[in-house]
Amino acid sequence: MNLADLNEVAQAMVAPGKGILAADESSPTITKRFNAIGVTSTDESRRDYREMMFRAADAMTKYISGVILYDETIWQNAKDGTPLIKLIEQAGAIPGIKVDEGTQPLPACPGELVTVGLDRLAERLKKYYAQGARFAKWRAVIDINTAGRIPSMTAIGVNAHALGRYAALCQAAQIVPIVEPEVLMDGDHDIDRCFEVTTRVLNVTFQELRKQRVALEGMILKPNMAVPGKKSGKNASVEEVAERTVRMLKACVPAAVPGIAFLSGGQSDEEATAHLDAMNRIDNLPWRLTFSYGRALQAAPQKAWSGKSENVAAGQRALIHRARMNSLASKGEWRA
Ligand code: 13P
């Protein structure tokens, strides 16, 4: 492992005013998104959609540091035969790859999941590196269900262990790991419970990263923010979310980590931007805070495009706008 090179890539992923476009929806997930806009999901329509985004020059050159791809996309060519990965590189952005293989039920832990995909990961990482990927992503999913006494320490522990195994394998393959322990915001819990569970998850995750000798300078953390569950009927102000999230991260995330790139997790476009902006207005942050949004960057362009070639420019304008808003938020310079 060459730590200086890993650190250089990690720093570039969170360069000032830039963040990450999470375009790594699995085929079933992107099909769900396409269904919502009346588009049939085929190899070709998925290619056309992603090509539209990667050719949105202003977004890709000014605001997007890197793109997380799904396995299908990293091997696909644009309509004119140019590999999609080349479009990303030509825009000066870094290609990345989702390497987990989704979740499975965790035995003896009803309602809980473990992320899988470690078998043969070392070989897969070699192929992805050769294809141009310089960072990767692995998402662990932790649900909160107070009635079901979820999450269990078992689920937190095995998911953190897998994140550690994945991160160590990535660094050995000269790939920067994005470590994503996502505490879901679907439940009926309040912001205090989200804060408490996320704190525990982050602490156990960093224990595992240390145990498995992951170099913190060569990774990026992708966490959720501290927010009330969607079914709680409760709201928190933008300032409260920002203050709680930063407090939680300061207590758990060593300053050696170059950057934190948040997931949007089901927040609206504007909420995700406002929260990021408010956090970046807080003084003395030890790491760069930016976005690694999927839905909060893509919902607007998907709608504007709606699968029609005549809407490509409108789709690109929508992506450029959201990327620019989040770029401003990553500097604490966004205005509602
Ligand atoms: P969302 O921003 O839609 O949560 O997606 C980010 C991501 O990569 C989830 O793994």
C-alpha cells in the first residue's frame, strides 16, 4: 500500500467546493427510480441516463470530484463507443465503484441485515483498478426499531467487521475505501435515538478499522446525519441537525480522516443541501464535510429527463443546478 497516493486521492475526493455523485444504484434500484418517471429500465436506457449525467460538463468539471459506479456501468460504452469511465476521467473526476453485493438477513437477528460481498473481493478490486477505479464504496445498513430492540450489538458488530475487512482489502489494492455505515431514517424514533445509535455504530466501526490496520488517512467516511425518523412525525430545525451531526462526528471520527461525504438517505434535495451548508458554517471542523448524494442529486435530473432524448439538456441543467447548490453548501456559502 502506498499511503501517500491513497491520501492524495482521498483529498481530491473532498477537494474544496467538490463532492461525490453516487450513481451506483443496482439495476433493481434504478429500475424502481425509472418506473417512477415512466421509463423502461434496459441496459440501453440505464446507459443513456448515466451518459447524460457524465456529459453534464459544468457539473462534472466544477462540482463533482468523483462518481460512484455500479458494476454494469464501469464496463459500458457511451453511444459513440467511448467508455463511460473515460467520460468521467476526461472531465477531471475520479471513477469509483460500489463493491458490496447487497444485504442478506442476519441469522438469529430478526429484522436485521448484514452486507455481503467479501468473498473474491481482492480479485474483483484488481479488475476494477485495472479498469480505472481509484475508490470504492461498501454500504452497511443499520435499522432502528425501538419496539424490536433494533439494532442489536450483533448487527452493529458484524457490519462493522465487514466494513473493516472491505476497507483493508481496498487499501491493499491501492483503492480508497468509502466506509458507509448507514443508520436508516425510516423509523419512528426521535433525533436523540438517531444520535445515540449512530454514535455507537461509528465507534464500533472505527474500532474495527483500527483493529484491521486500516490507514485512516487513506479513507473517506460516508455517514448519515442525525435526524428524526421519518415516521416519528417530529421535525428538527436545520441548525439542530447540523449541530447534533457535527457533535456526534467530533466525538467519533478521528481528525486523521481526510473527509466526510454524507449520504442523503431520503432527505429532500433542499434539506440535504441546507443541512450540509449549516454544518459547514460551524467553525473549526477537523475534516472536510461534503456530499456523496444519490437521490438528492439525481431526483431532479431524472424527472427533467424522463427518458426522452430531447430532454437531455434539461436533465443536465437540473444536475448542474443541484451540484452547484451542494458545492456552495460544502463551503457554507449556500443561500436558500
Ligand atoms: P442517497 O444519497 O440516495 O442516500 O444515496 C447515497 C448512497 O450511495 C447510498 O448508498
